[in-house]
Amino acid sequence: MNDVTKYAATERLYVAQFGGTIIDDERQWEIDADVLTPDGKTVSIKDQLKSSAKYGNVAIGVETSNPRNGAVKADWFGYIATTGFAILCTHPKTKQAIWIRCTPTKLQEWVKAQASKLRKFNLQPSVIRHNEQQGRTYTDGWGYLVPVQSLLDSGFSFTVLNKQYNT
């Protein structure tokens, strides 16, 4: 299964719960837009349910690179230009699947203010290989690990997933 197919299931969950349609225009993907809401807003969707259940964090991709030619560019966190942002993750206390929804600007400002306190990560070799197998040009990268509890403690609101997660 390719990543587009895999993550489309999460986008369908979002649409089923909040409404809208999945965006299939590749030009919109350039701003990381996945869903068009009924009121005409674009939303970027991230699925980190399983990893946040295991580690308590969500990963924020800051920079991506091409090891073959040395090219470097912003990852989704740097180029996201949607109206809204939603991440499917696990509530650290209740262990329920939740959506944290906000504007990209709110998340970017929070990460910028907290950057010195956040743990950085580099993509693991297995993830780099996976990205190569997906045919991506930019396969390596780094970012921040953000504790879900820190987001909740900082006032980011959440909504419990009201559908069955099957991906």
C-alpha cells in the first residue's frame, strides 16, 4: 500500500466526522491541503495515532533532504498554507483516539516558542528506505517530537474520534 492510499483512510475519517471532501488536486497538495471543508476552508490532516500511543509524541517534520544531491527544503511544517490543521493522535491519559485541530499558524507559533525545549529527531534508516520505495525525491529529514500532553496543557483543544480506526 502506498502512503497516499494509507493516509486517505484518515482523511475519510476526518470527512465522516466533520464533513467536507477529500482534495484530489495535486496543486493543493503543494500547500499540504487534504480536505476541503463545507465552508470552503482547507485542512491538512496528519495521522500519528499509533506512534503517539506508543511514544506519547507527535512528530513535526521541519526539514527534508535529498541525500543523493544534497538538496534541502522545508518539510510540511514549513510549507503548510492551509486554513486548518488536524492531527489524529492518542490522548495520553484516556488512551482514546483524538483529533487536535487548530490553525497551522497557532501550531507554528507554539513550536517556535517551545523549540529549545523540544526533542529533535532524525529519520531512521528504515524510514528513509521506505521513502525511497515510495519514489520520493526527498527521503531524509529531521523535526521535533512534541508531547501530546504538552499541546493539551497549552490549551490546544481536542475532539474524540467518533469512528472506527481501521488503518
